[in-house]
Amino acid sequence: MRTMIRSGRTVLLVLAAGLLLAACGQDEAPQQQVAGGQERPPRSVEVVEMARQDIPLDKSYPSLLRSDDEVTLVARVTGFLEERHFEPGQLVNEGQKLYTIEPDFYQAVVNQRQADLQSARAELARAQRDAERFERLLNQNSVSRQQVDQARADLGVAQARVAQAEAALTSANIDLGYAEVTAPVSGMIGLSRINVGNLVNAGTELATITPLDPLEVRFQLPQRDAFELRRQLEDQSLTDIGASLEVPGLAGSDAGQLQGHLDFLGSRVDEGTSTVQASATFANPGARVLPGQFARVRIVGLKRFAVLAVPEIAVTQGLMGPQVFVLDDDDVARARTVDLGEVAGPWQIIRDGLETGERVIVGDPSGIEPGTPIEPKPFAGEAGEIVADVEQAEAQEQQEERPETAAAREEGVAPDADDGEGES
């Protein structure tokens, strides 16, 4: 009977110990042991002491391509359209002749105005001589004061007629210039809206020129990104902020990648969208990208300032959500639930859950559990290298497993299957 009581007490003690260990949670799990009761040797993995830093972002924003310098050609004079000097869809240069609108008529008007000016100047010279002669005769008392005043009035009229003739000649030359329609900007010209031989009036639309190089792109920045960008502008000018343009369907090709710079950042937040207007200019040689297309603008050098971040590979999924492993004073891994922010390339920004000075495992977390002893290795700060090393190791493991899987299929046995001996 005493033996049975002792055995029952032993079972209760074992159960109580198990419940106590379970209640301690992940952070109080005992150190894992290997066969023979020996403690597992510490695992060597990269560890970093958390400190706030500036992290570059890799973000893009949707936009609709446009050309604000687009120009609609309008006739400035009335006449018959005599010639068209381009082909629709052609790239034209600033100053290039595009249309001819009855220039002979306006050249004749210019000639007439030149003749009128010559006549007015001759009349002015005569009036000038008369005024000077009457002034001399007045000193000799040979003419009356009234005659002198009349001579001076005739001189003033002659001067006004010369000015009037000069203005008329200038206007005629302007109209003659409008008879030759030239491109005010460089760009791609569209279809002609008036055929050769038709009569055009002042105000008739002829065609549209769309500048394509450079190309202006407008887009909306979330207000937080706009505020951080303004912080960067304290140390550099707006045009120093680089940008790249990615056009869907053309990604990976030369046509889908344009380089440019930021040239405008708005000064107010849109109340409806909580965004700030921005604009970038991109070199577009050969008109590889056209206005009206949807694209994405990627700002080069955008940062988050004074944030806590870990390599993305260091974040795992725990029972309470995303977590990282933090080292205690005994260099033992402890799970810590964190609140994630933005992903910045290979970096994961941490909003909450970590403090500066804490030591966090930033190497490959596979196989690490709460309570695992760790041998800290220095972290070089290259998050991209760690991610690349882990991906390379995973790819190598998959390649090593493939021959075993293929051999097992040839024998008709699963790779992890038993050797077929079972109980009869």
C-alpha cells in the first residue's frame, strides 16, 4: 500500500513539474539538451545592438504621364493654307516651319506700308524745312506769328504721320511672319486639322505639338513621405533628389526605365487624400514613353530618419504575431513580439517592441527557439548580404534534396519512407 501511495505521489509530482514548465511560457523554456544529458553548445549567429539610424526607402508611386508644355497651333492671320511642311506624328524642332498661309498677300501689304512710310518721311522733311524758314523770317519781321505757328503745327502732323506709317509697317511685318507658322516648342506633332487649300481665319486650330523630351510626371506623395522628403531638402536642393520611371509592360527594357529628378514638391496636404502633390522630370530621348500612359515613379534617396530597424530575415511569426529574438544577459534567445513598420529594401523598420541598446539576433533565425544559447557574432551592417546568404543556403539545400527525391521515385519509394518491414 505504501508503495502505491509513493508511486501516486511521484506521478503527481511529475505532472506538476510539467504544468509548471508549460506555465513559464516560451521565455522560461529550459535550455535544449542533446543526447546524454549534455547542454546544446551555443549557436553562433549575428547579433546587433539596437540603435536608431537613417534607413533609405525603396518606394514607388503611381502616376499618369503628361506633358504640360503641349501647344495647340492656331492661325494668327486669314488666308488660304498653301503648304504643309511636316508629316503627322513627326518629331519637330523649335522654330521649324510647319505651315504656309498665303505669304505673297502679306508681303504685298508690307511693301505698301514701306511706301507709305517713305512718303510720310518726305512730308516730314518738307515740314521741317518750312518750320525752320518761317522761324528765320519771324526774326526779320517778314512773317506773322500766326504763319510761324501754322508751320510748327504742320511739322507736328508730319511727325505723327511718320510714326503712324512705322507702326503700320511693323504690323504688316508681324502678319507676314504669321503667314509662316513655325513650331514654338520641340515635340511630336499630331494630325493636321486643316487640309491644304482651305481658307483659315485668325483663331483656327491647325495641329497640336506634344513635347516628349523631357517628360513631366505628376504624382501624389503620402504626407509622411512628403514630410520626410522636406527634411532631406534642408541639406540638398530639390533637383538633387533623383527619380526613376517604371512603365508597366515595359519593365526590364530600356523603354521602361527613365532617369530624372524631382522638380516640384507641394506646400499643402490635400484634405481628401492626405497626400502632397509632387512632380518629376525625366529625359525621354526618342520618345520611348508617351503622355497618357500609367507609370510608377521611384524616388531615389528617400529615407526614414532615426528609426529602429533589423534585417527582414530576422523577423519570424510567433503565436502573438511578428517577433524577433532578443538576447538576455546570459546570451540566451528570448522571443519578443514587435510592431512592424515599412519594409525598406532588406530592412524591416520596427515601430514598437524594441528599445535602443537591446541585443537582437539579425542572422538566420531558422532553428532558434526561446531558450537557445547564443554565441554572438558581430554584425557588419549589411542586411542585404545576410538575406542573400540565407537565400543561397536554402537554394543549395533544395538542390541537394533533388537527387535523393529523384532516386526514391525511380525505386518507387518515398524519400522519408521506412524500409518496408512491418509487423505481420
